[in-house]
Amino acid sequence: MSNSKPSFRYGHSEGRTEVCYDHSGKHLVSCGFDGNVKIWKSIKDDNPTNINAGERVYSIGIKGKTLFSASDENSVDKFSLPDGSPDGCLVRFTGTVTHLSVSETRKLVAAGSSDFDIKTIDVETGKQKSYLGHQAPILSVAVDPMDEYLASSSCDGNLKIWTLKDAKCVKTLQIISRSNDVGNSQTLSKISWRPVTGEDIAVPTETGVKIFNRVTWVLLQTLTSDVTSTAYQCCSFSQCGRFLAAASADGWIVVWDTETQLTVRKIQHPLKSCISSIAWNPQQNNCVAFSDTRGQIGVLEDVVESEEPTKPRRDEDDLDALFDEEDDNMMVDMMADEDDKPQVIFNKFLTKPFCDLSPIPCTLDVFTTDTDVDLAPPTILPSLPIETKYTLEDDASSVATATVTAPTNFQPSSMQPPFQPTSTPTHLSHRFMVWNAVGVIRSYTDVTESAIDVEFHDTQTHHALHLPNHDQYTMADLSVQAVVLAAESSVDAASKLKCVHFSSWDNNKEWVIEMPDGEEIQAVTTGDGWIAVCTDALQVRFFSLGGIQRQILSIPGNVVAMAANMDQLLVVYHITQGFGKNQCLGFMLLEGVSSGSKPRSIVGGSPLPISQGSKLEWVGFTAEGTPATVDTLGVVRMINRSFCQTWTTVVKLKSITKSRHDHCWVVGLHENPQQIRYIQCKGSIYPSTLPRPTMAVAHYKIPLCEPESDKAKYEEEYWRTKIFSSHREYLTSRGYETDGGEKQKSDLVVQQTLMRLFALCCKSDAEYQAFDVCSMMPSSASMSLAIKYSSRIRKIMLAQRLSEEAILKQQRKVMQMVESDDEEEEEDFRTELQSGYSAAETEWSSQKSSRKPTSSRPVDVDNDDDDVTGQSTLFSTKLNLTSTPKPKKTSQRSKMDVNEEEEVQILQEKPAATDNEVPRVISGVQLFLEEHLQSIEEQHPDLDGIEVRKIGIKQFRALPAEEKQ
């Protein structure tokens, strides 16, 4: 091992620096936080070329006679060498450019920014591609020497491998701890591909330098050293590909032989400064340049004593230069070897399993050795069929051709980790723990304090709260009754749940409970009087707001998120692992979870639809209680209760944003008014806590075909109104009172929209479409208007068809009402058994008395002066969700009788026929009533007209089929 000491000199002001060599290896280039880029002829050069590239320069790269610099001006700029004159801007970002890399072929430049974006630029054509997927600022980027892949590391802790062809992520690996900024990251994680072949990739981490295989992306080895325990900041392969140099945060430079995994050189910076960059001389395998965070640059020579200078790299287009140093007798020697033993020309990579691949010592200078060991680099497995010829041993003249097709690689997608809706990532020092319709919970951690602030939108709910966060709570939910917090487990503490029940009349308003050993809370939510937590043991544990443990529910997969509304619980979980970047999610919807209610499963376990290649971003309920989701592609879906509990896409938020780098961070959804409340994030995915974000409002738009046409606009308005008014029927069925005026408005909108659509179809001579529109009309009055309109514009055939359809529609309604009356008139045998006895409670009476609508909370009916408090205010804007029981059958029947009377009167109307009107078709039941109605009235003088007609209809139904004709 060499004992040579490195040479140092101050090159820049204090701060992060970076160094690299030009292609010839004769010039060393450095940059720093003083905004200068300096070109050194050697480490002892006292008069380097100085280029002012900005206030701070974070990264540099060289292609031929062009220098690229990444500065805090949110751009990658070009400079001409050797004079350093500006040559324009290569690409711009919305944030600071943190790192750039020039491909080995010098065709592409890749750059990453603090706005989470990565771009590659073709230097010749200027064509750009963006790579979106990271959730934090970019640490480093590196282009594959084969120009097939792009590797990137980020403050979100992930290493991502992208395809340069279509900018898709093919692999994501969690390698480092998370942080919120490049300056706060424990490692710069500067990636290095093995030169020429790119058969593996080295990534510095906190625990060592990890080397991953190019084909399978599995971890091959982790290189460590006992001289340092701090995080490795950067690494670089030598040009021969055999040696790997890495630098740590405490100033150690370690060089390994990747063949033997042994340390061949280690030396520490005299000042123990953090080394931020390291680079091998492209023409010498024994010379390494480095720079630290104090502004110093250095060169370490004689790294490997036995290594000779690397031969200059030839231009691929210069065919004569490729054979300049070849032996003239090489062909003669090869022909002599061919006579001695049969030659097999075959791809060794295809005949050798992956596990048998050994590290390749060298890729440029070790193809000829004195031993029989073949050190040639293996051929990378191509994706297209390979036609391979080999010579058989029995007959050297016979040649067989074999076609080997590379197996299709079905990469499983990474499973989405659990998250809390409307929360920002946990690695941020200042973050939102939850933002919902009740208020906002913020968490902040600094050197002096770790605390949680709770603010309420309505100050009448409760005053703001300030809670210490000594237990490192990371999950939270907020309701009008309580604040719920949850913390993950640590080395000396179990995972715990904390509730601040501020609406309690008890003086003790807080309680904490710990989970069993080995059980970790992953999601938490709270409803009306209850709390639910989901753990990694696939269990949902229920608690009351007072801290009483209730039911335990098992789910079939790892939880993704949970949401609650009143007594409803929505749980989203993984069904299995997806493939092709898709998530395979399922959901469970429960009702009646609160105390005093009978729980029932609305959806016991069904697949949850999200967009292809996306992940779930938000899950919850609308203010009216309808489950909804938002995925990372901005698609908003809601459960359509009127259509078999299926999910319907109601809007695509990407159509709202002005830039593809902007994002809509959803806070809440409302059905009345039809609004989406969100925060606009410029160039990022999550909003910052300061300054306080401003809420924005968007409107729904059903994604129908041909949205710009008049027909599609009316169709979209109709279906949107139908979908967003269906919650009233659900709330009424649950025993809640809704605003009747809002229902009338929505019904009027539906009627007007259908009439406009009907008129449009008639004008377009699409009579069958007009007939279909009439079949969707909700009332007979709308049908009559359509018939009159079609007669007025001389659509005689359409008017006749509509008249027949109106009569059939009315008959079906009358028959349905008669059948419902028959069921009501049938006497229950239990009532007969109880007749003549006392009102003592029996089995049936107790069951019957228990059939009462579920209220949001128990109400004391004995004291009329008591004011019921503590109910949720999510519906207070438009709905009065009181616990009033549903109307009894008699009131519903009387309402049906009034409607039936109007409908029968419509049937009896016989207006005078005009030239444009078509005479109505009289059905058999009408003829029967006209003939026998008077006799029935004489037989039943005590009944009114409607009851008499019902008796007539029953008599008509009892007639034989021949008499009905």
C-alpha cells in the first residue's frame, strides 16, 4: 500500500464543492459556493482560469470544449472552453439545480433539482425529457454508460432507475434515511456506474457503499471499512472498472478492489473535513481528485502502486485508431489456436446463471494476460432475440444456429406504504399532520422544541391547542369532539395512541394507551364518538372517546389508509402486490360503528379502482358522507350509491393545473355545493406550512366523450346532478332530515336539462335519441311537455311513441302502488297472536320496537329543554342532520295517493284533438273502469274515488285473459 500523501490547496470559499477532470485528464475543474468555476492545469497552478457562473455553483460537467454548470439560478448554463465565455442556457427548472451528470458517450446531460424534477437533454438536438416520481429534492443523477438507464437518488431515501427511452421508472430501492433538503441529508449519495459496460452501480449510503446488479437490481455486495462509521458521501469507479474510491463525512478516503473486496488504500483528510466530491483521472488509474466542504481541493496520487496509466480512449468513428496498437501477428496466432482446439463462439452470459457472475476486474487494459483466465467483460443481456452461432466438436464444418430470447422481466411494483390523508411526509421538520373540515394540526421540530399546534376553522368549536410532542407523534386526526394522535414504536417505547377529548365534561380530558409488543400503529381515524387504529398485525382496533376498548377487526392485507365520517369507516388495504407500477388495492366500508348502533358491512371487501401506474393520494368522505378517493394522477372518484355501490370518476384535477409541475393537494369534497377544496402547490406535491397556504375551489366535471359538444354538455350536467343529489336518499334512509328546497332545485335542474337535451335531439333529427331522453324523465309532467313539443314541431311518429310510452309508464306505476298496498293490507300473524292480551313485551314486540332509525348520538326525549351538543358540523352548511325518525307508512301512503290521483287524472284527460296532436291510445284497464266504475261506487258508497278505482283495477286483474282483450 502506498504511503504518498495528498496535495491540498484552497480553491473556493467555505461550503460544498465539486471536482471533475476533462476528457484529456490534463485539467482539473472545480466549483463552489463562491459562484466560481476554476480550471486548474495542476494542483499547484496558482493562476487558474476563473469563470463566474452564479452566486452558488452546485455541480459541473464537461463535454469536449463545453462546460456545464448547475447554479442557484435554477438553470444549467453552458460555457466555452478554454476561455470560459458564456454559451447560453441548456435547461431551466423551477428550483435550484442540485446535481448534473454528463453521460460517458457525451451525448446526454442529466440534471436534478430541488423541485423533485429530473431532466435529460440531448446535447446535439436539445430534446428534453422529464422524470417525475421522487417526493423530495434530488441528491444526485448518473447516466448509464450504455445510454439505456438513468439512476437518481433523492432526499426521500429512494434510489430510482429510469429508462432513458420512455422515462419510466423500472426500479425503486429504499437506500438512505429521509430528509427534507439536500443540506439536511446525512449523505449526498453521489452514484457511480461501472465504466464502459455499466454492469453494476455503486451507491454511497450511511452504512457503506452498496453495489447493485444491472440486470436484476439485487444487492451484490456492501463495501465497508473499519476506519469510519460515518455516512459515505460520494464514490467513483476507476476507468478500468476494478477499483472503487469513496469518501466519508469525517474525511476518510477508502479505495477497494472490487474483485477481492479488499481495501487497497485509506487515508484521512488532515482537517477531518466532510469530502463532498471525488473523481478519478480518466487517463490514470492511480490518481484521484477530491474536494471538501471547507472549499479545499486535493489530489491523491499513487493510489494503486501496480496500476499503469490508462491508455487514451479512441474515438469510436476512427477505425484506424482502433487497431493502432494491435499486434500484427494477432490473426496468425488466432488461426494457430483454432487448429489446436475447437472454438465455441457463444454468449457466456446466456450459458451461465446469474449467481455465477463474478466481479469484472478491468474493462480496458486486461484483455490480454499471461494466464488462461478470461477477463473480458460479459455481454449485457439484450432485450431482443439473439442469433448465436457455435461450432460443434464432432464436425468443425457443420454450424448450427440457435436463437435465444431474453426472458420477459415482470417487475413487481413496490407496495404503497401507509399514509394519513391530508398530511405531508413525516421526514419534514415542519409539516401538516392533518387538514380537514374541522381544523388543521401542524407539527414542527427544531433544536429547542418539538410541538403540535391545533387550530379550528370555527373558534366556537374550541380554542387553539398547543401540545408538546415528546413522544414523537407522527399520525393525527381531528373531529369536533377530540384530537387523536398516534406514534410509532422506538427502541425503548411501544407504539401508542393518545386522545385529547376536549368536548368531554370530565376534567380528565386526555388518555394514552400502548399497543401490544411488536404491534405498530400505521393508520388512525376518528368518527362520532369512536376511534379506530390499524396496526401492522392487520388488525383494526376500536376505542371509545373515553378510552374503552371495543371490537377488533381483522383485514386481509396491509393497510394503506383509513377515513371516518359520523358512524362510517372506510379502510383501504393491499389485496396483493401489483405489477407494472400498478397497485392492487381493496376497500372495506362499514356503517353503524358508533356506540348504540348495529354495525353492518356496506362493502365487505372489494377492489378499489385507481389509475394505472398511480398510487392512492387521498381517501375520505365528502361533507355529505359519500366515500371518495384521489390518486396521484389527479383522478377523483366517488361511490355511486344509486348504481350498485360502484366508483365513478367525477373530475380529473390535472385539467385544472396550468403547469404539469403543479399539483392539487385535496383538502375536502362537497356535494352541495358541488366543490372540491384544495391547495395549489407550485412546482411541488405538498404545501409548505409557512406562509399559510390559500384554499382554492374547483368544480366537478364528469369525463364524458366529446365534452365540447352541446349534447355532451347537457349529458354531463344531467349525470352530475343525479350523482351529487343521490346522497339525500341515503341520508333519509338513515333517519336524517334533509333540506326539501335543495331537492326541489336539483329536480328542477334535472328536468330543465333533459328538456334542453330533448329539444337538441329533435332539432338534430335524432328521434330515437329523443325517445331515450324521455325515458329518463322523472315525472309525467315532463313527459307531457315532451309530447306537446314534439307535436308542435311536427314529429308525429315521435309524439305517438311517446304517448304510448307515457301510458305504459303510468300503468307500471299504478300496478306497483297497488301491489305495495296489497302487502300492507296483509295482516301479520304475530299481531293476531297478540290480540286480546296485555301490552307485555314479547319476542316480536321487542324486535319491532328496536327498528328505529339510527341517530348521530343518543337524545334524551324526556327533557325537551335539553340542547343536544357534540354533533358533527360537517353537514351543518346545507343539511340538518337531526335524529328525527323517518315518517311512518301512513304519511308515505298519503303522499303516494296524492301522486296517484294526479296521475290518474292525467290518464282521464281527453283534450280535443287538433291537427298536430295524435289521439291517445285507450288501454283495457281504462275501458273496464269506464264501464264498471259507476256500479262499483254504488256497491261501496263509503269509499272515495281513489279507493273505488283500486277495487276496479283489482277486478280487472282477476279477469281471465280472454276477457281482458
